[in-house]
Amino acid sequence: MRYENPLYFAEESATTDLIAGGRLQLGISRGSPEAALDGQAQFGYTLEPGQTWGELAQHRGQRIRDAVGGKTVATGDPNSPWSPGGATALVVQPQAAGLINRLWWGSGSTSSGITAGKQGYNLLSSTLLLQDDGRPFHVQQADQIKHYLDSYQGSGFETGGQTAVTRSMYALRSVQDERMFGHAGSTQDQAGRLEGGPARSGPTYVGHVEQLAEMLSNDQAVMEADYVLFANPAQLGPERNREIFAGWVEVFKLLGWK
């Protein structure tokens, strides 16, 4: 959101959803830790005095929700022949019915998850939390989901309420798998500091199919979430990724997942 114009974003999103037949699941967030000193400035964006990029991202997210949901975003000129039907209340075009129900806020903390619930988003939580109280990553993330759901239930919205977490996982099914990924896994979280505060990331799950099924079944956040997203290394190419996906499917079958 730090780099996005919300109305352009809403137009592009609705267009994509219409082309895709209503299948777009749209995730938005403040953004990952910044790589550039002046990145937003180069895109023409600045902050108001006392404003933070997190606050600006929340504002732009709400603007997107309004636009996607068909609320008035501009005042038409009744004397203009270009104003459709002389309309004075203009909405972003095109409109994609139902897209507002498929907006996910990418949350990196319990507090931002609570905010997402209050604002009617679905919750998307990744493999990094910008918080750490010493407990395992999956336990803290399960708490994030619980607090989000409590917040959403009191929000009065009917446009969210679903949760998703992300994991990295490689099934060892061949000698090549062992060679490429055998040493990539870790049962330990990674804890440190990021953006001036504590942070914790979850482990990468690597093992044989039965081992992976057990790891996931012991992951509290995975068990609490409605969806689990799995990240894959796209740079390995389609054939290698096809093998990775096949390993995932074997794990999912053992767990009885769809």
C-alpha cells in the first residue's frame, strides 16, 4: 500500500476479477520491510507531518474497500457530456460483484490482525511476525487468529471472517529432493529484531511425507486457519515446481485436506 494509488488499484483489481471469472483473492498490506531510503518519494508519495506509513496504508486500504464496494469516489459534473447519464455520484469502473468479500489484509502482528477484523477484512498471516514473546511462532500466530476472529465477530461486517497462514514445505521423495532440500529445513524458529522491534519467523518444514503430515498436524496456527498457503521457489522452473507440488499433494492426502 505504500506504493499504490488506491483507485487505480481498485480498477485493476476489478478488471482482473472479471477476466478471471470471480476467482481473484486479493491480498493487501502495509508492505514488507523497506529496501529503499526514498522509495515512496520516487513514486511521488510523501507523508503528512506526524503520519506513519502504517497509518497511510490503512487509509489506502479503506479507500480500496470503498471503491471495490461500489461507494461514491468522485463527484461528476452534471454539465459534462462525459458524465454517464448526468450522474453526480461516480464510482470506480468496472465493478466486480463479490470482490469485497475476497479482500485479505496481510497482518504481521496481533494488533494489526485485530484492526483487520474491525475493518471487515479476511486475515492473511505469513511466516513472519513483527512481535515475539518467546513462545513458538505457531502458538503466537494461533493467538493472532483468535484475536482477529474475536475482533471480526464484534465488527458488524459480513465481508470477511476467513483466515489463512503461509508455510514453506518440501517433501523428500527422491535423491534429487534430498540433495536440493535435505539441509534446508529447520525445526527451530528464527528470532531477532526487525524495524527496531522483536520479530519471529517460523521454520521451513522439510522431511518425508509422513513426517511433514505430523509437523503440520502439530502446528496450532495451521490447524486453526481456514486456508494454508504454501510458498514455492519459483526460480527453480516449472518442472521442479511440479515435483514440489506433487509432494505437497501427498501430504495433503494424508491429512485429509482438500
